Amino acid sequence: MIHTCEVKTVAFRKIQEDEQYQTILSGIEAYSRQHSFERMRKELAGDLQTRKVVYQEQFSLPCKRTFSGLYTIKIKVEGRLFRFVIDTGAQVSGIRQSVAERLGLAACSGSLSLSSISGKQQERNGYVVRKLYLGKIAYYDYPMIMLRDEDFCIPHTKIPLTRMDGIIGWDLLHELDFEIDTIAHVFHVLKNTHRFLHRNFISGTFPVVVALDGEKQYYFGIDTGASIGWLAAKNMSGNPFQQSGTIKTMGIGVHGLERMETAYVKEVCMQVDRAEIHLQGVISGRCDMYAGILLDGVFGNEIFAGRRIRFLNSAQVVLLV
């Protein structure tokens, strides 16, 4: 199976906020209230009081693409710079165990159960970062899950699969309006001043964008921490997608490297904002990020390679140009 992704600019088409949209929106909002980021932080760190200080509303940071296809920025942890992956697919930010131990970070009082890319549940401990700077925004006493070094190495070796010190997850990113510019290699934090007459984005505890295929609407997650995307297994049979076979593959997430056998389809074509996304050789994967709501698929960061993607959480809009 050969996987490719081609994206071209097309005319804008408005989504319909129909009954299905309202049902999914209500379901995501209800789940996100019940399983809020505040609740996750409390499970991990008890009654720890986290503080956030915004010194500047707009700023930019250099953004680098790793050999494994992930986008990283440098953030300051305890006064030292480290390289973190921009990962909208991670609900909780994390720091590598070796980095935390080098900095002498205190362990969190609790733990958090996290699902892997294959759906496996694991309990993870964490660390309290006393001072974290994401550009011009400071976070004090912020809990992060522990990322075990061995999970991000080639099995039975100490050779890293990707060069990073941690993950900036959706728990931090959902509060920002930001852009990943893979043309200029810059990560921008923005102050949105535009008024939009349409919405195509549902933030929640996992980002979801409305995609169009003809007159039909689909609901896809966006995982910037994944180099390629996938479809839900429910879409692997029947129109408009037809399963072409199965394939053995590997994926990497907060639990490290996992081997999986998945189905795949020959091609998928969707429109997001003004971008038509044509994917070939698309695998199936986990899409149950919300209880009772099965997403149609998840887009990886390949959809904005050589482009710019803007997440306007304040306006519930994603722009892909």
C-alpha cells in the first residue's frame, strides 16, 4: 500500500449546522464538561493551584519539523529551553522522564488513565513544572504526564524514534488562537480580531473539524502529533469508501511505539475550509475520542505540509490555506 496526500485550494463552501451537527456539537460539549481539563489536572495533581500569566497576547516562535514528521517548538522549562512537539491529539501535555529527573521536578500526587492509539488504557504518573514559558505565556505549577524514555526509542535500543523533550497538548493549546506555518516554519499565537459568519470547528477535549464530501458532512479529528491520518473502521465498508485490504503498521503516541493490523481504503477526498484533501492508501484507526460519538476519521499533520493551518478556538473556526 502506498500512502499519499495532495492538497489544493478550492472555493469556500459553508457547512450546514443541521440536526446531525447539533447532535454531535451537544454530545462533544457535554462530554467535555464532564471530562474537563480541570478534572484531568485534579486527577493527576490533586488540589494543586495552577497559575497562568499572559505577558504578551501575540508572539511567534520558530517551528522545526523533525525527521519523523512532527512539528516542534522550543519552550522554557525551569529556565532552560527544551524542544516540545505541538500535539493537538494529546489531551494532556507531557515531559520526558529523563528531562524531569534532570530538572529535579516533584512527582504529582495522583495519576491519569490515558488511551493509546490502539485504545489500550494505561495509568501514568506525572510531574509538576514549577515554571513553564510557552513564548510570552507563563504557567506556574503546571502538571504534566510522564513520558517514559524507552517508549520513544527503537525497541531494545536507546536510539530515539523522534528528537523531542516533551509534548504540548490540547490542554494548553485549546486556550489559544494559533497558527502553524510550515512555509515560514513559524508557530504564531494570535489575537483574533475577525468576525466569522460560519463555524467549522468544535474544540472540546479533542479538536474536531467538519469536512465535506459533496453534499455530505463528516466529522474528523485533527492530530498535529500524527504524521498521517486515518478513518474510523465504520467507514471501511460501503459508500463512499471501500476497504481494499489489511496492512500491518506502527504508530507512536503517549504510550510509545505500537504495532497494529488495520484495514485500509484506496482513496478519500474531503474539503476543509478552502482546501481539498486527496488521500490515497488510508488506514483505519481509533476514533472513539468521545463516549457515544464515533468520529469519521482523524487528519494528521500531512494536510498542512507546505501550508498554514490556523486554529481559532475563540471563533470555533479552522482555516487551512
